[in-house]
Amino acid sequence: MSGATLTHLQPDGAAHMVDVGDKAETVRTARAEGLVLMKAETLELIREGSAKKGDVVAIARIAGIMGAKKTHELIPLCHPLMLEKVSLDLEFEPALPGLRVTATCRVSGKTGIEMEALTAVSVACLTIYDMAKAVDRDMVISNIRLVEKTGGRSGSWSAA
């Protein structure tokens, strides 16, 4: 990490939005994931579609997509992107017990899409919590992380 600098800080420490005007447009993808840990009974309630607020999985998927689309409004200094793809997968994991949420985003552009994938996962996880909190306030949202990214000047990267 030697020689690495924070790109959103000017030499005097002032925050600024990175100028991407001279960067090449490339296809960029990012995949992020997170977990919502819960009681086994809560997971089964969600699996059955018996939650009082409705289909938790479907609503969380839509919320995640909406979150990705609004990332630039939520995270200071993020560039607005013309998203080409946002998909969310929610997997039931009885061994946890809980749900694994994975978001995949793609754009052809001059700046990365990692924040959109991370925001999609975060908003989907928060939505799961909101929709099931009446039966399980002990749920834990955890391990939200970038899993991989492709494109751009730095190329491909994947988590160890």
C-alpha cells in the first residue's frame, strides 16, 4: 500500500470530487455481498412468504436496485452513473441461519461501480431487517464487503 493516496483529498486536505474527464470509458463491474443473521423461525417465515409486510425477498431485491440507482445521492463525492445492470440475489442459508445478499452492477463509464454494489447490498439488508423486525429485533446485518470488481485503470480485483 506504499505510495497509495486518498483520491478524494487535495494536497491541502480539502475534499473534492475526482475529475474523471480524461479517463477512458471501460466496462466496469462490481459484486458485493452481505449477510442478515436471524432466528431460524424468522428465516422460515420469510421463506414461506408469511411476513406481515409481504414478500421480503422481492421487496429487498427492489430496494437494493433502487439503492444502487441513488448511490450518488447518498454517498458524498460519488459520480452519478448510467447503470446498465443491477441484479440482486438473496440466498437462504439455514446453517447461519440467515440470508446472503449479493449485488452485481455493471456500467460502461469512466469511474468505478463498487459503491453502487455496496449500497445495493446495504439497502437490501436494511429492508430485510425492516420487514422482519416485528418478529426478530435481534437480527444482525454483517460482513458487507466488495467481493470483486473489473475494468478501469486498476483492472480486476477479487477478495482473498
